[in-house]
Amino acid sequence: MDTATTSDGSLPDALEAESLMLNIDASLRVHARTQFFSWTQGLLQNMIKHELLICALRNGEPLLFHVDSFASSPVEPAPLSEMFRRDTSLVPHIIKTWEDNYFRPVSVDSGSGSQFAQAALARELSRIGTSAVLAHGTYDVFGKVSSLFLFTSKPGTATARQSYFAELLVPFLHLAWVRTQVSRPASEGGASPGAPALLTAREQEILRWIHLGKSNIEIGAILGISPLTVKNHVQKILRKLNVQNRAQAVGRGLALRILSL
């Protein structure tokens, strides 16, 4: 069952107040995706515990979103982003519940027993064990959603206290994430001027398809090469970027401006 979460009525104690100020200070220092990742998966966890953070920024009408996700464990951001954008049940319900709750944080269960269990996004959240969703966002002067943040975690993790902290910190979360978008202008084709020195043109192309969630077989079909050739390119990309998996390669590519969001 969904619940509209509220503050427990008490002000932050001394330790909470200190952690709150540290988080606000950290948010103001965020100017790149890697910094956003370090903050949200580090210090912010002291206030709002989550396994996965999905960030959605409205970029058009009707509700079209630019979406990204952040998690300490390996999670492919591109497929999750696509699931969020294509979702027609869980996401609209969260937005409607949030609006009906006067733009206060809300808690939604997306697990196997919920009405959203068959939606692709809900299935993925259940697969990674984070079916409990704490949602909060920002809105414009017309009362329309500007951004939406989903803190997903294991059932029973989210509390009214964390909802209270979400209400305090999400405005800073929004501003920090927006800064990561506007302070990283990408050159034509999504690569920075120095990118070719690190990855070849073919490797950059394959990394961009990885960012879009394509498998080796799909990339091979798109580029007219064999999946084995794609696999060899992927291994070279991982070595050159000094990362362990595809998700980390995408994150590193974004940080180095080889990729653009």
C-alpha cells in the first residue's frame, strides 16, 4: 500500500543537524557526474539510505524526462532510464500521489504484491531487491513536476524520518544534478576534443551504444560487425578506461566527456 510520508515532528538533533549541514555543503561542491555520484552514494546515505537513486528531469511537454541512475552496486543506468521513460503505471502513479500529497515526499511499494508488479520498471526494482520507493521532487510555478527523485531500497528501510530529510535535501539534490548537466558542454558527436587520444572512433561509437543499453549482439547488428568483434572492442574499452564492467565504463566515459547525457 502507498503511504504519504511526513515528518515525525521533531527537529534534527545535534548529530543530524551537523550531517545535514555537511550534506548541504557537499551538494554545493557538485559540478560533475562523478562528484554527484560520490556525494549521493556516500555522505547522503547518512540522511537518506537507498540502494538506488533514479533522477528524472522534465525536458518537455507532455511529461518527457531526462533520466539517470546512481548506485554503489553495478546497475546499468541506460536500461533503467529507458524503463522509467516508457513506464505507464508506476511513474504516473508516483507523480499523481506526490501531487495529491501537496508535493510532500511519498512512499510507494512496487513489489510483487503491488498493482505495479508487472511493469518493467517495478520488475527491475524487485529483481535488484529495491521495491520500496521514497519519492520527492521539485515543481514549477504552474504546479507541474520539474524533477523527480526516487530513492529505492529494501522493504522496511524507508522511514518517516528519512522522508523528512528528503524534504529538506531534495532541493539541493535538484540544483546539484542540474549543475552536472549545464557545466559539461559536449562537442559534436558527444566526445570531447581530447577523447580520440583515449578511445578510437569505433570504441567511442560502441561505448555510446553501451550507454543506450545495447547488448553486444545488438551493437554488432547495428554496426555490421560480429558480436565477438564487439566483445573485443568492449574489453579494450574497459582496459583503456581502467574499469571493471560496462556500467563503470559508461560512468567513466561521462566523467571524461567521451559521452554526453
